[in-house]
Amino acid sequence: MKRRDLLAAVAALPVVAAGKKPKAKEEVTPGEDLMREHGVLNRVLLVYDETARRLEGQEDPRTDVLAAAAALIRRFIEGYHEKLEEAQLFPRFEKAGKLVELVSVLRQQHAAGRRVTDEIVKLAVPGIVGTGRIQLAGSLRKFVRMYRPHEAREDTVLFPAFHDLVGQKEYERLGEQFEDEEHKLLGEGGFEKAVAEVAQLEQALGIFDLAKFTPP
Ligand SMILES: [Fe+2]
Ligand SMILES: [Fe+2]
């Protein structure tokens, strides 16, 4: 390479770096990424709670809303979030021989969750009556009962330990990788779309207004 060309190449470098800068600003760490996905999961659990309450009483359970909520769980939680945990987190703990019992239970719960979602999808049909309502409410209650402690344990034990396990540099690299995978699997703005979707479901059930949850 001629000296002039080399200088031109070097001069071009900061431009490339400057072009990448805005992306660095919006970078999300793996822990933050996974925890805000749990936020979406939590909001679906609210939808499940409300639907179970309606099923156990005599109210319209809005099975259309429930079917959409279960589809969101399928796509965003089972198809993306848990896949990420199973591919990027669990094997690292197993290889290091750390938190292996916890990881084993978490794995079993992912599998159990998928089975309960199967039940919910099958039962969430219009015109559900009698024992079907009780059965569906039971599936929803089981799902909520398992996932609240599941995600709380991941947030407070697994994710902090993950940061320690891989070290700062790898942790940052994984943050970028997680984002790439999110785009690949869910398209641009996958998280934002999931938030918008769950907000619509809450609205349909009349549980969107946050102020309604404040005690008088
Ligand atoms: Fe999990
Ligand atoms: Fe999780």
C-alpha cells in the first residue's frame, strides 16, 4: 500500500468509528436485556391472572385476548428469551459446575411451561363453558405460580452470577450478540413491539391504567 493510500485509509478510520458511536449509546447489557424481557413476561402474567379471575367467576373471559397472550408467550418468551437462556447461560454454568441444581430446575421449568402453554392454546377457544373454564383457569394459575418464582430467581441469582462468571469484557460482547440475535429472531424493535402488544392486551381487559392499582 502506498503511503498516500495508507494515510487515506487511516483518515477514514475515525469516520467508521464515529458512524458506530450512536449504536453504542443504546447498548443494553445481557442482564438488563433479559430482565426487561421478564417485564414483558410479568405483564402477560397479569393478563393470565385477570383471565383466570374472569373464568372462575361468570365474566366474559375474552379467549381472543388470551389466545393472543399465549401466542406472545410462544414467540417472545419460549421462542426467544428462553432459547437465549438455554443457549448462552445454562451451558456456561453447567460447564463451570456452578449453580447446576438451579439450572437443572430452570431447564425443567422451561419444558413444563411449554406444556402448560399447549394446554392454554388448546383450551382458549370461544364459547368455553363449564369444566373447560375451570380447567383453563387451572392451567393459567399453574403457569403464573411457576413463572413468578422462576423469573425472580433468575433476576436475583442467575443473572448476577452470570456477570461474575463470564467477566466484564465477555459480558459486554454478549450484550451485542444478544441484540443481534433479537433482531435476527424478532426483527427490528422486537422488544418494543412485544411491549406494545402486551399493552393492547391489558387495554382489552381493562387492566392497562396503572393508577387503578394504587390503593385508595
Ligand atoms: Fe428461564
Ligand atoms: Fe428468564
